[in-house]
Amino acid sequence: MSFSKHLPRHDWEPLVLSAHPRAYTRQNPSQLSSVPANLVVRRAFALDTKRHLGFGGRYSELMALPDRWISWWGHGVVAGLRLIRQHKPRVIWSTFPIATAHLIGLTLHRLSGLPWIADFRDPMLQPTHPESPRQRGIYGWLEKQTLRNCTYAVFTTQSALNSCKARYPKINANKFRLIENGYDEDEFARLADATVDAPALAPAPDQRVTLLHSGVLYSDGRDPEPFMAALASLKEAGSIDAASLRVSLRAPGNIAGITAMVARHGLDDIVDVLPPVPYREALNEMLAADGLLVFQGTPFNNQIPAKVYEYFRARKPILGLVDPVGETATVLRNAGFANIAAPDQKDTILDTLERFIPAVRDGQAYFASDEVIARAARTHKAGQLADLFDEAVR
């Protein structure tokens, strides 16, 4: 949705075709309030198969192919054709990870003949996703149809682009384009924190260092257990205690399970497991922290968490608990961050923490430069997308 705010600066007026709000499991009022008042938005009928058509959370897979929002397809196509007749757009843009969105884009492209740009926020086919053979087959068919028919296919990471291009060697390589994720400067500008443009400062001598991870953790790929074990070793050695360090895990998902993990490692006085908060509160929390953590293990090597770019904008030191050969590690290194450790290797994490925490405490830890921050802004990414629209209509 942030592109819809920035594209007009590049002479492109967006129209938005979305699903009815009932189809969303969660909504974020703070982000919805940032949608431009004059933006044309059409919300077509859609249901979530699991919530609306299932029984006790169970439902037939045949009713959820390619995904649980397949009911959006027919109604979305009708609403899209009405938008095309009324407003005469020059290009269609659809975005995954909702597979039905690309199905709508494909159908509208075939019916209208308009150029179509297909955006892949995440890779469509991954080693372990989708798990269901039937859904995986549908995803494979839709990916192939999308790449054959779209004018351009946009990816957010170079490795995801390379992987997809390797699967389809007969498709013109010029069709594959890279536009990385980014942060929304307008959201930071709305924050009440007066230090939003200030660089990272060392905590006062009598204050503890606060490290923050904002977002979901998983047992596979984002498992915090080795990190907890490393913290426990530091605590046992007397290198950290409740007076010198606080670690906040905000909205990790399985709060009860991670809280039990914290207790098991004897870190109740150092690690806080916290519930979700509205988006802007989460941004303010990033600004208030002394250092920021990102978990991204091997299963997610072709993906980069969007919060990494928000971390850049927060101008805070970053500790990357990421696969050293993954895309997130590459982006961190290219931005100048050197504190990187594989998330499943306790001893490596321990060594990295022993360097990172004192550097943060002394105000010597690296944070993103103005050049890195400017490149990560979604205003810059919107300019890249607008250039691609120009190419498509030419």
C-alpha cells in the first residue's frame, strides 16, 4: 500500500483492487489511516475459507486452491474490469504472497490486453512450502503462467530472482527485475519521538543496554534457543546481568512457549517476551532501543525481513542472527554491518555478543549511513517501480 502514496510523485496515479476487510485475519488501523484520502480503492467480495467456510478450523483443501482467498478471484475480476472501463489504466500490477492476486492479474491481463507486472514479495515455490502436493502443483502452474504472460516479474531479493530465472531458462532474462523492500519515511515522520533523525547514542553509564527483536520467531529458521543458550553462558560467566542488559522479544508469536524457554535458561530477569503493539508503537520501540536483532535462518535464505530496512532507518546497531550465506546477511554486509552469526550456532552467537554488547554500550557500534538509509526508502523504490511502468507501456 505504501507504493500508492509515493507513485503520484513519479506521475503515476494508482487504483487499488483489494479484498473485502472480512477476508483479513488482522487489520492495522495505524497503517490504514495512512492511505491517501483521494485514493480509489475497490474492495471485492472475498472470504477466508478457513474462518468462514471451515468447521472448527478444518476445511477441504479443494476449497482453498491456490489459497484460502480463492473466493476473491471471480469478484475481483469483475471489479477489476469495472475499474478498467471507468478509469482506463495503462498497466496492471499484482503482488504475491496471496496467490489469488496473481490469478486475478493473469485473468485481467488476458481479458484487457494491458501490460502486467507481477510482483513476488516472497518466492512462490520454496523447498518446504507449499507442503501439500496438490497446492504445490497449483502454485507451480500459476507461477509458470504468470512468468509466461507478465510483461515483467519483480523480485525483492537477488537470490529469489536468480532461483526463479534458473527454473525458467527459456523466458527472456530481461523480464526478471529486482526492486528490494524498503521502509516508509512517512511512518517515521509521524512518530512523536523527537529523536527520529538522531544517530544512535550510547546508553548512560548507569543504564542497561536494551536489545530488541520485533517480529515472529519460529522453531525452524528463527529459533531463539541457541541465542538464549549464549545469553545464559554470558550470565553464568558474569558478563551480563539484569542491571546491564535487557532483551525484548516483541510479538514473537508463541508467547507462552518462548516465555517457558526463557525460564528454562534462567533469563527471566534479562529477557522480556512481549505481546504485539500497533505498528507505530513498534517503530517507536525500535528508536528507543540501543541495538536491534534480526533472526533469519537457512530456510529463509532467499528472503529479507522488511523490518531490516526499518532497522536501517532507526539508525541503530544491528546484530544479525542469520545464515552467513543467505540474502539477509548479504544485505547487512553491503550496508556495512559486520556482527553476523548463524542463528543455530551457540558458540558463534556467544563470540559475536561478546563484541556487540560492549560496542553498543560504548557508543562504538556501527549504524546505517545516510546513503544506506536513502537507498532503503520506499520513495526510492517507488521511483524504480514507476520506471518499470514506463518501460511496460512503451
